[in-house]
Amino acid sequence: MGMRHLRRLVKHGGWITFSIAILFVVTRAVPEPVLRGAIEVGGNFLQTFGGIYGIIVAFAIYVTWGEHNDTQVAIEREAVSLLELYRVLGWFPTWVERGAVRQQLHRYALTVPKAHLPHAAGNDRQEHEMLDKSLASFLSHSPGSPTEERLFPHALSLFHELNEAREHRVTVANLKLPNGLRWFVFIGGAICVGALDLLWVDSFAIHAALVAGMTWVIVAAASITVDLDDPYAGDFVVDWQRFHKTADLMEQTECNGAGP
């Protein structure tokens, strides 16, 4: 967490320093009368364009935040269905492959969070194959007792819920902002800062403070938008704690001998 904050501080500080350096060059290279003559036009442009830019960026953040939350909800639902399925399958003592399938579900609970760590190459196909093989093995089993007959439909529905939650997680996590909207966030932010550079302010310190504040807001907004657009990387990542708890509870069930 400390390195993440340090990286964010360096990134923001670097852009602010760059913006102030550009401001220094502009105020020295462009004649003062030209900058003073552009105050009214530039101010109106900055106010109009900045308002439009702010609305579109707010919309982009709203969309990506919703997708990020949907991914988190899908993870929670997937973990709950996985643990419930693991427990229910323990009540199928006549199923020869019961132990192997439950071990595979436990391995699924461990590997999925690791596969989606930042900079890790997630393998959605492997996840699908693990669940598909487990389901195929379960469907090949014929209930051997009244208890198994009663629980068979419930276990089958849990397989369906688990796969549905996984597919929803994969689908929502893969949704991305259109490239046009993404580039508008970057280019529009540069235009806002550039327009502020072209306005004349008698005090360079005050002008630099305004540019620094504008740069910080834009860099923060762009960073939030980009990070939320990828729920597995950046400063805003989904929480896999429910998966870790599910794996721990599976291990305790095995160790304590809970269930058949």
C-alpha cells in the first residue's frame, strides 16, 4: 500500500512539475500583450469547454465505477456459491469422484484470485474447464440414496449459479471504455491546462498554483477512470477476500472432518 501511494505521488507530482515548466516557457515565449488580449476569449473558452469536459469525465467515472462494483458483486456471489456447492457435494458418499471434484473446487478457490493479481495473466478458459469437468463428473453420477436424490437438483442448481456468477464476472470485467472516450479524457485534460496557460495572470506564483491545481484534478480524474476500467490492476482493484475465506473454510471442513 505504501508503494502504491508513493507511485501515485510521483506520478501526480511529475505531471504538475511538467505543467508548471510549460507555463514558464509560455509566459516567457509569448508576448505579454498577446496573453492579455486573450484573457476574455480564453476565459470563456475555458469555462465552456471545462464544463463539458467535467460532465463527460463524470459520466466516464460513473460508468467504470458501476462496472467495477458489478465485478465485485459477482466475485462475492461466485465465492458464496462455490463454498455452498463444496459443502453440498460432501453429502454424496456413493459418488466415486466426490473427493477429486471437491479438491478441484478447492483448487479453483485458490487459483482464481492468483490468476487475476495485478500484472498476472488470467486464464478464463482454464477456469471454465475446471468447472466444466466438475459438472460433467457430477452429471455422470447416479444418486445412490434418498438423500442424494433429494440433494441432486440443489447441487445442480449450485453448479449453474457458480458458472453464471463466473460468466458475469468475466463479462463485466472485460467491459472497457470506448477508445474515443478514453482519449477525450486525456486530450481534453491537456486542452484545459493549455487554455489556462494562455491566460495572463500578473503573479506567476498564483498562475502556477492555478495550473498545478487544474493539472492535479485532471490527472486524478484520468487515473481514476483508467484504473476503474480494469478491476484487476491499478489503484482500484477488486477484493478477493471472500475467495480466500472460502478456501480457508474448505480446508477446515476437510481437516475437521465436517460433513460426510
